[in-house]
Amino acid sequence: MRHVVSAMFLASFPAVPALAEAHMDRGEYLVTTVMACGNCHSPMGPEGPIADQALAGRLVEKNPAFTAIAPNITPAGRVSDWSDEELARAIREGLRPDGTVIGPPMPIPLYRHIADDDLSAIVAYLRSVPAVENDPGTSEYNIPLPPAYGPPVESVSAPEPGSTVEYGEYVARLAHCMECHSPMTPQGPDLGENMGRGGFEFHGPWGTSVAANLTNHAEGLADYSDDEIKTMITKGMRPDGERMMPPMPFGYLAGMTDQDLDALVVYLRSLPGKPDM
């Protein structure tokens, strides 16, 4: 059984302009800020994503395990032939319309927790972005991929927004923080015992950067103030003034609401402290 975004839910918005606008605004906020979709799906230059090629796809990572290509997800890409329900399923369950599995680093294990309302807002916004002609190629995997990332997702509700660990975890899943900040295994990031310990290397026009430890450990975030953590997340600036390198999506995360940023820090403070990998 496939996940389906409620057609009645989507169809209700055009009849109520204020709700339709709010729905689209939410989708734009998630795609261009918290989820930073363009950080993987947009071609990169030395300073980060290229603005006029937003979401047109690129080579994300090439290593012995896989060559990962983020596809063009503008209306000019292959997703233009997918229904809204098929696009939603690909985002949340990692399954294309033909049933094939989307491999790492697309953070499907985290995206399975996207709430229904947010998922439909994301799809609605992606349908509205400018079409950009670009064919970045196709991913290749030298590791076995699972037949699926779990059973079909029937319905998900978001936690009540607020400065809580629960809501902060929801924000962190949307932002797929642990996808990059956890050690990489042959099957993808270690989201178990070593979640958040950092160590994964990223290669690009900027050189090589290493994901930091996000746990509440002296080698992680324990010695930073909340404001220092927020500055690193949204401005890419360490307390000593040193600038941090891509692919951390500072430019996207700079637009996070105070509520989401506060909740994210509360959640990060809750992670058991572990030394760097």
C-alpha cells in the first residue's frame, strides 16, 4: 500500500486563498530554510549553491561506496512526470513511482517522520519553483540498498511547536542534522549509538570539511553557549571568529524562526555526550 497525500486536503486550499498562501509559505520555509533542499539539489560553486540553478541537481558525493547524484527536482526534472502522491512518497519513504529505492545520502530514515501537513506543503512548493533545465545524471551504488526503509507510512502528526526536546527533534529531523553529523557506515549514517558524533568527510569545491560532533560532550557542544551554537548554525562562525566551510547550509538555516532554532538547541543539548569519532 502506497502513502497518499490527501487529495481532499490539497484541493481545499485554492478555495480559501489565505489558507492556500499559508500552506505555500510553509512549504517555502521548509524547502528553502530548515530542510535546505538546495544544499544537495543545487549545483555548487566555491561559496555554496548557485542561486540561478536552484534545485536543478548535482553530484553530491563520489566515493568507493557510491556516486550520489541529487536529481533535478524543479518542474523541468523527471519529477514533473510524477503525481503529487508519488513525489510525496519519494520524499518520505524513499520509493520512486517504479518502486526502486532512493539511496543515501537522501535522509529517508529521518524524513519518514515528516508530518502530513508539512509533506503536502513541501510538494506544493516544489511544484511552484522555476523550471531549470539540467540533467545531472544518475546515482550508482556499490553497496546493497534495502528493498524499503520500513513499512508504508500511513499518517504522521508533528509535535506541538515549542522549546521542547520533542519538537526540537522534529526540527532536527527536517533539517536532517544527523544525516551529516553521524559517522558513515557502508549502509549509510549511523543513527544508533554513534548518532551525532561527527567525523564524516565532505569533498567539494571548498576542499574537505569534516562534520562536527553535535553531542553534549566536551569535544562536541558542551562548552558552547546557546547563542554560540545558534551563531554556528545560522552564520557559520565559530566563537573565535573562524569561518566554517560548506556543505553546512548556513545561508539556508539563517532564515529559521526563533522558535525552531530554540527548539533545535534544546534537542542538541539532550544528546548523550560522546567523544569525536
